Amino acid sequence: MKISMLIAFFIFVCNLVIAQSFTFEPVETELSGEVGSEFVFEFTITNESTDRLTVYILRTENNLPEGWYSSFCFDFCFASYIDSVATDETFGTTPLSPGESREFTVHVTALDIEGTATVSVLAANLNDPADHFNFDLTANAYLTDVNDEGKVLEEFRLLQNYPNPFNPSTKIGFYIDKPGYTNITLFDIMGNEIAVLFNDDLSIGYHEIDFDAENLASGVYIYRLHNNGRYLIQKMILEK
């Protein structure tokens, strides 16, 4: 069923009065921080019924500034283009047992520009779509000094790759505040060097590289930025 048809159906049933079979509770619905931040909205889902429960979550709005992206983590982390996930075998997991709670997170990554993102999520009982919750999430990202947009270029920073999780290609952005030799190296989760992704002299400012992981297996990898004797690291997730 298309997302537009699902949304129309939810609007049709939203006024029905029913007993909730589960709870869907956010820690926060609005977060703020600097450009380059990853905003993580945390939820707890609890099965309040006496039966095993399949809950699915649908992203009904994804209004993001250019270059930003959002994604879900629900037992597993999913690629940014996945608009719905569920607690069933399709997504490599199982229904919730009576009384069981699980964590669900929405990740919004703010890349090169400041702005505001709005992501709406709807969580529903698969067997009774009228039994649902809906939340609007807002992420605000600002420059370190809103009166000096050039200031962000004076920092040494390694951004979260995007998209993340990814398959098979992603982009890695970073800021260099001192010109000179710059290296980006990829490691597996055990610390073994896998590949050198970039190795050259760079000028001050923002830079970005493309990384294709076609020949790598799914898993968690670490990428490290080296510039003028300094190091920064980030984690990336490859899902095939």
C-alpha cells in the first residue's frame, strides 16, 4: 500500500476511541545544537496488552534542509530511505511480548548549513491501525557564531557520513583549519586497517569525499581523519 493511502486511512480512523494496546513515549520532541550535529530522538515502546504485538512505525513527514538526512533505529539501524519499520521478521526482529519494552530512535543529521528539520512519525498496532500515536519532531541546527558564518570553516571537524546507514556508497564531510597533509583511513570494528580513503594535501575549509563500499561486508566501520598530527574518528554502518 502506498504511503499516501496509508496516511489517508490513518486520518479516517484517527477519531475512533479505542483502548491503547501499547505506549509510545518520547524523551524529547525538540532538540537544538550546532551544524554538524546528529540529533537523536529517543522513544520507549511498551506492549501493554496480554498478546504478542507487532508495532510498525511510519515516517509521515521528512522536511529537511538541503543536505540533511534522517533515519530510524529499531533493534537495528536502517538506511535513510527506509520510511517504515516494524517489529516482525521482515525487519530481522520479533513482535513485542506482553509487558516488554524496546527503544526506538529517530536520527537527524545536520550537515553543512543551519536550519530546522521537521520529522513526523506514526507508531501503530499492525492489527489495528486505529491504535496509534503520532509525534512531530523538530531539530534546530545553528552555526557556532550566527554573526560570523565563516567561523565554522576555522574548526577541525569530522562530520557523520551521510547517508548512514548506507549501501553501498556514502559521503564523508570534514573541515580543515590548518592546510597540509590530510589522511582518511577506514578500520573495521576490531581496529584493523581496511583502506585509505584519502591521502593528499588540503587547503583550509570544507571538503567532502565519496566512499563506495561495494566490496565490503555489512557491518560497523570506523573512519579516522588525520591532519597536522591530530586525529578525529566517527562510526559508519554498512547495511547490504
